[in-house]
Amino acid sequence: MQTPSRQHLNDQAHQADRYASLIPEILWTEGRYVQGLERLSALQHLVLDQAVLPADAASEIFGNVDALLALHKQLLAQMRATSALPRRDQDWSTAFSAFAKAPDIYVAYIANHKAQISAAVRQHARILTTSGPPEVLQLVSDRYMIHHTFQWPYARFARYSRILKELLHEIRADEAKHASLQAAAAAYHDILRRAEALTQKSLDLDAGHLLDRVEDWKGLDPSTFGKLVLFQTLQCRPGAKLELEAPFQVYLFERILICCKKRRHGAAENPEAAPLRLYGRIFLVNIVDMGVSPGPAHRLNLLWRMAHRVEPTTLIFSSAGVMSLWVDKIQRLRTCNMERRNQDG
């Protein structure tokens, strides 16, 4: 009989340890997400019960948040039930099949979330008159939080890609369970592809709107940027000085990251149409290093080459999920740009 090597035993122990730590992590982040959806749903009902906004205006802002909440309560309950079983009996495809049973819920939310953000910004002054628990009202305390709140479900849904990948890796030894989870993952990725196709149409409109609002591109040619991939209002720090930290409109294109700031506008002017000033740009191929710092203020630290020196820029997120979405996109695009440069010689 062949005796297992020390390395083989160490690998088995490491795999068991990772699985043991992964499951509580999934449960904790899912529980926190459900809590966030409960607060968003509570805000919607406060707005309606107090007649802060008419029903059609509230629907334009909150969309199908109650359907999202119901879906994730079911998902969390199934996750907890699965995790309570002995490991040999845990079949995670049972939990993640929830997405396949309700495929249009996320497609609808992700397709509409940009419009929901715009509607919430337009109605912000009225929403602030709502009375309720501080932790609920905090969701829309300012425009930065509005962007974070309504972007969070999209970021969380995108993060399941990484969760499923890790789970599939950890259960690969069990062929039957691995195949079942692969089928659930395929259904999830189909929903994500449909949602991202609709999101891209919205982003293309945002890109066109951006071109009309920037006052001076400072010699840049927007036709070389590629498609707009992500857009969000973020706290940013260009350079190393803390006093430079401020909110910016951050646009991630296929080849460049740009930061803009709204020019001051009159009270009667629509802030979503205010002219923008270009404050900074980073060509993705020039990023030499990137790293993240955990919360409560989740920071993405970029080091990028400018002329004969390296400059730091920090993007600050209010949740790990939103930061993860941006990190994944920037890393992928940076790699693509570097490969393209190497091929071009």
C-alpha cells in the first residue's frame, strides 16, 4: 500500500481549512446583504406611508427591491440549511438554483439601476424629509450614498461569480456535486451576461452624455477610450495628500480611467446635467501596481507611470462588494491593454 506523502496530506488539510473558512464568509456577507435590502425596502415603505413621494415616483426609484429581498431571503435560508448539514451532505447547487428559478429579477434590476440612481438624485431633497431609523435614512444621506446604495445589488450579484468559482474548486473531488453546482453556475452566468448586455446599452448612453458635458478634454481624444465599462461617484485621492481627498465622477473605459468634477451650478440647474471639468486620467496600460485596503473605507490604491515618475491615486468605496467589482474590471482591462501593447511591439 502506498503511503500518502506529507505534501498530499498538507494539501488536503489546506483544502479542508479553506472550505471551513469560505462557508462562514459566504453566510456572513449574504446576511449583511439581506440586511441592506431590508433597509432599502423599509425606506421605500416609509416614503410611501408618509406620502413623501407619489407611488409612481417611488416605483421609479426603488424598482423591484421587494422582489430582490424575497429572492435573497430564500437564498440565505437555503444557504443556512445547507451549511447546517454534515459536510458530506452539503449540496450548494440547491441554494444557488434560486437564481435560475427567478432569472428576470436581476436582469430587470441591473438594467434599470442607473435610471433609479438618477431618479433618486432628482428627488433627493424630498426624500430627505422622510422620518425613520438613522440606519435606514443613511442609505440616501447624500448623492455619494445614493450611488452606493443602488449600485450595491449589481456589485453583489457580480460577486457570486467569484463565490461560485471558489466553491467549485473546493468541491471538485465530488463529481456529482461538482456537476450540479456547475449547472447552477451556468444558469447564473447566463443571467449575468443578459444583464451586462443591457447595462452596456445604458453605459453607451452615459458615455455619449459625458462627451457633451466635459468642458475641455485637455488634448485627449475620447474616440480612443473604448467602451465605457463602469461609472460611479467615488471619494478619490489623487496623490498622497489627505487634504486632496474629494468626491469625483469616475469613469472606467476600456483603455483609460478618468476623474471629473461637476462645475458649480445654480439651484435651479439639474445637477445631473451640470458641466464637468476633467481633473485626472490614468491610461490603464500605465498602471504598474494596484492593491486594496480593507474597510470600513475600502481603498483601491493605484500606482501609475506618468512621464518620468510614478504617481499614487486612491479610489475609496463604501463596501467590499462594489470595490471587488471595480478591481476585477480594472485588472482584466489592464491585462488586455498590456497584451495589446506587447503585440503591437
